Amino acid sequence: MILPVCCLLLSPITPCSGAAYREALKAQSPVDAEVLFRRAAEGDPSCANARTNLGLSLAAQGRLSEAESETRTALRIAPKSPLALAALGKILNRLGRKEESINVFEQATAVENSSEEAWQNLGIALADMGERERARRAFSRAVRVAPKSARAHSNLGRTLLELLRYAEARTELDIARALDPQNLDALSLLTLAEKGMGHHKRTALLGMQWVAQDPGSAEGHFVLGQAELNLGNRDAGIANLKRAAELDENHAEALYALSRALADSDPEAARRYTERVRTLKRRSQESDRLTMLRSQAVTSAAGGDWPGAIAQFRDALDSCGNCSMRADLEKSLGLAYCHAGDFDSGEFHLRAAQKLKPADSDVKQALNLIAERRRNK
């Protein structure tokens, strides 16, 4: 869900005046906000905040390249604006330019060293990159500057959990829950920390609270089911594992646990669960092959080998069928055909991509360029 732009706007970086700016702050849709913030920015070129919010309104529409450009313009106006730095870092992260986003977030922490939000943004970006120890240090700093922030303690607890430092994670997550008793994220993470320490009774008690607060959580039922089995509560354990498998038919761990738990009492049911695990494994192998083909195609395209890229993207599409990657593969194949000079085939695949993902701005732009090229012939 895209939040209304009014929920995405930043506090003023520098005082901004003008009716257009004041009106833009009231905008309820990204499209309206774009128009009004653009007008405000043109009317007051010194207003970095207008440019930053223009960038955010574009980002809310998925127009990330344009969003980056506008945010960089804001930083040329106000080079040390922590808010513009935060916006640029988030946009770069969404563009997949993780290292660049981390560099920008580090600049933000240097500019505003006592900002919880700056350290949180840096920690999240580092965690996305798998830099868990660096993320731990960033979240620890967030906790130091905002000791009453449940979110900061929860993020630090999550990172400690990923580092397998279960006792330390439990401490942070207990604090997060004390600060915000309804924090489901902290509750689920705390349950996993207790599970990691082998505290089956405590895991079961917390697991019951987890599924009571979020009945639709497959993972919650799975963790509770395992804990109940470990405590010797076989019926309750199997019931929760079955519920996990119902909520998420691709939950391989729940299916495997059921195949083991039912092996003696219901061999036929155990066999069915085992077969489902094997099916998931085959699908995973097919997904790995698809990822490999796509990676090879991207490498060929980056090197200008368009015939090779086209062949590899076609192989990937054949393997994909109706998978979740189909729209992106159609788009990539269409663009590869265009680079190779085959605009008819390019248009065919770009239109297929557009049907699957109508809001993709890159596809729209490419189709417009193809149409313009034909008009100018």
C-alpha cells in the first residue's frame, strides 16, 4: 500500500514560503503532491524541502530515477540536510544501490549524530546488505540516543538474534516489549530468542501469545508446534504444525516436522507431507536455475552481447512460466530486442510486461520512444 503523501513529507529543511508550498503540504495523493511541490520548487529555488518532498512524491509513484534527481538537487541547495540525505538514502536503497545508500546514511549520521532516525536508517541498510555486526553497532547507537524507543531496541534485538547472541537479544526484546506491550515484532523475535536458547516452556508461553495476537501467522504456529512437541504435548504440537501448513502451504519446515511427527501414528499422512516437501525442493531448484539464467542474461546485456542476452532471457521466460518474475523478464527481453535493433519484437515483449505491471515507468518510456521513432521515420 502506498501511503498518502501527507504521511511521507519531511519537516522543513529551510523556511519555505508561498501558497504552492503550503498547498502541497496538504496533498493527499502522490500525483497531486508532485504537481504542487514542483510548482513550489520552481517558485522558490532556495527551498530544499520542496525538492526533497518532490522526490518523495515521485518515489511514491515508483519513479525512482526522477526521485533521485530531485533529491540530489535538494542536496545541492542544502548539502548537509539530514532529511534530504535520509530521503536520498532510501531512494538509492529501493534502486538496489545498497552500498551508495549506506554511504549516504553514514553522511546523515555524521551530520546529525544524535538522531535516532539516522542511526536506524543506517542499521536497516546495513542489515539488508548482510552486514550484521555493523548493523548491530548502528542500532546500538540508536538505542543510546533514544533509550525509550521500542523500535530501536527491537531492531537491535533482531540483529543480535541473527548473530545468534540469544541472551543479549532477549534482553533488548524484553525492553522493547516493556516499552510497547503491543509490539508484535518484538514478541515474535523474543519467542525465537527463547527457542534458540532451548527454553521450550518459555517458547510455548510466548508462542501462545504470538498466535493469539496474530492468528494468521504460519511461523507463530510452527514455532509453537515445535515447542509443544518438545514439551511432550503431541496433540497440541501436531495441531499447531498442521495450522502452520494450512496458513502457508509452502512452509517446508512445518511439512517436514509433520512428516516426522506422524511417521508412526499415521504413515499415509506422513508420506503425503514428505511428498509435499519433495515438491517444494524441486520448485526451489527450478527457481535457482531461473535466477542463474537471469543473472547470465544481465551479464551478457551489460557487456553489450545482445544476441546472447536475448537467448538467455528467452530461456529464463520459458523456465518461468507464470512465475512472479515474468513481468521483469518480459521487460528485460523487450529492452534487449530494442538494443539489438529489433523494435517489433521489443514492443511485443514490452507490451506483455505492461499488461503484467501497468505502472512500470521504464516500460512506458521505452514504448513511447518506439512510437516516436516510428513517427519520425
